Amino acid sequence: MRIDGLSLESFRNYRRQELSFDPDCNVIFGDNAQGKTNLLEAIQYLSCGASDRAKSDRELIAFSAERAALSGEIFSRNREFVLRAELDRRKRRKLWVNRVPAKTAAELSGGLQTVFFCPEDLLLIRDGAAARRRFLDAALCQLRPRYAAALASYRRAYVHKTRILRDCDQQPGLLQTLPEFNERLVQCGAVLIHYRAQFVERLADIAAANHADCSGGRECLKVSYQTVSSVQEPLAEPAILVRQLRAHMEEHKCAELGSRLCLSGPHKDDLLVEIDGRDAKTYCSQGQTRTAALSLKLAEREIYKNASGEAPVLLLDD
């Protein structure tokens, strides 16, 4: 898998730029604030329809522009792909794969997959659970289209439920719709847990081997998946997970109404990373943190390669 060409228009600091790449290895260098990271961000966006650096697509559009466009010429699965994204400050974005409109961002991953490692990935170890969930979500959205669809549905239901809990004092009638959104969260949540557990099982073995190589065998990395307490076996079939999630949500019903918060579901999942039996988040040195984060990213790349038969494009920033 490789990217042969990239075209940018009003993307970040690029007014208009056309680039071509060597099929093997490319080194991009230059002064600070010239847009090196922005190029890698554009490639990542074309693989999954999202950026780790931006909260919304509007941040990717140049300050002086209303719209931005980026397209890439990709070679993967023994065929050529042209991926294109058009961003607009006032309208929904548009995505294409070989000039055919894409219904979801997950369709981009059929042509291009990337693994992006940057200095901010140190937060993958040191930050809270949300950073590690983002890592899982970003990886699985490229790997499993069904996961991407379930995640989008889960997020929509979560937003609706949060609003119901927040506003039910002023509008008690909203509580009548709560069971519908609870069921959506349970159904979609079971899919998320199922895929996350499978991914972490493979990730743990490969990351441990990577870390042993990096540390000369002196340290042992352990990665484990933490989810809802009622889920006894995350690798179980979704139908079983649905029943366990439903029971957990029922147990927390009163607490959710009292706190006005969604307290039950995989939106609170975490990835526990340990080195030599100690929590890496709390006890790791900066060097250990960097090695652990890199081991996870390289393991992600190996999982992609095993699943598709091709190694994804590896993007290394600084």
C-alpha cells in the first residue's frame, strides 16, 4: 500500500500544493511552521475522514478560505484508487472514492490505511482513558466498517440520552423516549465491546513483542481491556453482551437520573497499559512512555497488515 500523489487546496497553510512521493520511503524536512505535519495530517484524513489534531473539519480549512479540498492517488490491493474530500465551513463535507460519492468515511479505508505516530501520542499512555479510547476507535474504524457504523450510531444515541437526562426536569415527557435510546446504546455498545476486545487481544501480544525488542528484553509490556463491570467476557458474542449491558444500565438507572449523566456503557472503557506489573500511566519514565506508545502503534500496523495482506502507510512525525 502506498500513496503516489497528494493534492491540497486551502488545507491548513497550503493554498494550493501538488506532491508526488517515492514508492518506498519519503523524508519531509524544513523549518518549523512550514506545514510538514499538515501534510501527514492530510494523508491521515484521506484514510479515515478524521484528524487527531482537529476537533472539527472547519479547523482544517485555511483562515482565508470558505472551502478546502484534498485528494490522493493511492495504490493498494493491486489497483489504483483516487480518494477525495471537500470541506466547507457551512455545508456537510463530501467524500469520494474513485469519483463515486462515499456514504461514510469508513469507505475511504478501503483504499488507504494509515498509522500516524506523533509527539502527542505520548498522551496515549499518560493521559486519561479518553485518549486510549480514541486510539482504539481510530484503529478499528479503518479496520472494520461495521465498527465505524456502530460507533457513529452509539455517539448519536449518547448525545440524545444526555440531553434527555439534562432537560427532563423541565420537560418530564422526554423520559418516555429514554428506553428507545437506552436500547440503541445497548445494541451498538455490544458491537463496540466485541470488536474492541478482539483488537486488544491481538494488540497485546504484538505490542509486548515490540516492546521486548525495543527494551532489549529487559521490560515486559502488558495491555488489557477494561469495560463495563457486568461484562464477564468481552470476547463473547454481541447477543450475550447486549443482555449484560442491559442489566448494567438497569442497575444504574436511578443514579443516571440523579446525576443527569450517562453512567453505563463502553464510552467509559479503558486500555490498561502496564510495564513490569506497574501502571505505565503513573510510574513510567518519559523514555518508557515513548517506547510503550510506539510499541502500540507498530502493533496496530502489524494487525492491519495481517488483516489485509498489505502494510498500511506509516506516518512518523518528529
